Amino acid sequence: MNRPPARGVAPDGPSTGAAWTTGDVARTLGVAPATIRSWERRYGIGPARREDGRHRRWTPDDVATIQGMCRLAALGVPPAEAARAALDARTDGRDVPTGEPAAAPSASDAPAAGRTPGGRDALPLGDVRQECRGLARAAVRLDAPAVAERLAAALDEYGLVTAWEEVIMPTLHAVGRKWATAGERYVEVEHLLSWQVSCALRGLTGLPPERAGLPPALLACTPQEQHSLPLEALAAGLAQRALPVRMFGPALPAGALCDAVRRVGPALVVLWSQSRTTAQPELARQVAGIGWGVKGARRRPLLLLAGPGWAGTVPGSGWGRLTGLRPALQTIESHLLS
């Protein structure tokens, strides 16, 4: 998981002191813009000032207020009450309270003896499924067995795609935001959670055998890219559909990637990059140009770029882009079966 931006800076958004759009705020909190608008309608939490004829703009104080609401909600405070407390704190010019809520978490989510996941240790989850809260509390406690149990339960109840989109990713994003606001702290939480997610994805059982006669999909990270969890989720989803996949994981050297493409002869190659510093457009062009087969009937793979690192990269001929696990699975399945 890529390290998030420093405090006061939204992804691709304004720096501290500048006006933020609703999209900037949504990306920072890890929720949909529609959720932000819903909170404003329901709880009155939004930009303190508006300018007629222009889009809404959030000041740093506005952003701090909604972040305060999310902190309280992550502790179990009902959203309406959390919003009131955050708005009152802004009016009074004080910090949003971060102590334990009056209503304690359920027994299954209770922290280990002598440890509390609330207050400064609470992850900024926002408006998420209850399963995220239990998973986050277990991760903050570094309770690996509890993390593994909650991941297994979510995958079993909701299936891979929904569990990934609505439980796993929101929790991973929350850990990243906590890291961004706490210096080098919480790195251990990120590592433990990421490892447990990887183990859960690789440990999925009941997978059908690969369909015979189909050329595989080849999945790899760029040579400097170490963050492979989204690619692991994609590999697991393809395996569940009995689609042939060859997963090479993080930081595959460029020469090894090209050799693998020539040896496997895949129908498509998915190349993952988490950040722009690891994206390599020249390597993408090289992979897209690899061909195999007899002269006059040579074939080339479809190259699919995946991950935020490719933002701004102009796809070439025979390239495509993947956004999100669900549409990625649909795109790849359609291509392999065509």
C-alpha cells in the first residue's frame, strides 16, 4: 500500500490553507462524494461558507470538522451525534473530543485487557460497514488471529469482490490515513494487516480447476513496485472464475517480465503500479510489442494498465486500463472467453 500524502494534503488536491473541493475531501476520507453530500443534508456538516454561482469549497477548518466527525464515528458514536459534537467543537474553537463513546462496542469487538483502540489510536474509518470497525480494532491491537478470523468471515459472508470493496479496502485506506497523520507510527499495523489480507486471499478454498484450452492472464507489478495486494485480489477473483492466471507478484524485473510473456504467450498482461514513481510507460510499450508464433500469424497480448500510478499515461495501440476489482474481473473474463 502506497504511503498516503502528508497531513493537510489531499491526493492530487490542495495543500494546507487552500480551498478543497468535495472530491478532495472524499478522497482524503476514503468515502464517496455522495456520502459527503448525504452527511451535509442529514447532519449539516459541510462548508461553513458558500459562494453563489460557484462550486462549494472547503476550508481547512471545514475539513478538520468532518474529520472530527469521522473519528468519533469510528469509535462507535452515532453519525448524527458525532456530527453535532464536531460542529459544536468548531463553534467553540476547541478540539473534537476523542475519548471512548458512552455506548461501548459489542463484546466481539472488545479490545484486549488493558488496551483500548479508541482515542488517538482509532482509525478514521468514516461511514463504513460494521465489519470494518472490528477489523480495524483487531489490526490496531496487532491481534493477528482476530484479524485473520474477521477477514475469513467477511470473505465467507460477502464473497471476494464485496468483501474487498466494502470491508478490506476501507480498512486498508484508514490505516494509510492514520500513518499519514502520525509520522512513522502505525507502520506495524499496516504491515500486519497487509500480510493477513495477503494470507486470506491466497488461502481461499474451493477454487475450481482452470478451464482447459484458454490462454492465461499474466499479472505482475512493475520492477520497483512492492505493493501487490490489489493484484493478489484480482488473481484470486480470476481463480474463482476458473480462468487461467499466472501471478508474478511485486517487483518483477523488466527482463524477467518480458521473458515470461514470451514463454507463457498470455492473452493479456496486467501491469500494476501503485504510484507514479513506479510506473514505467517505456516498459509498458515494450511488453505490448512482444509477439510470438510463426511468421505471418504472430500474436501479441492485450496490455491492461492497473493502479493509480498510471494516471496521466496515454495508452498506446493494444492497451487498456483497469479501474476497480469488479469491472477488472468482467473485462478480463470477457477477453479470455471471446
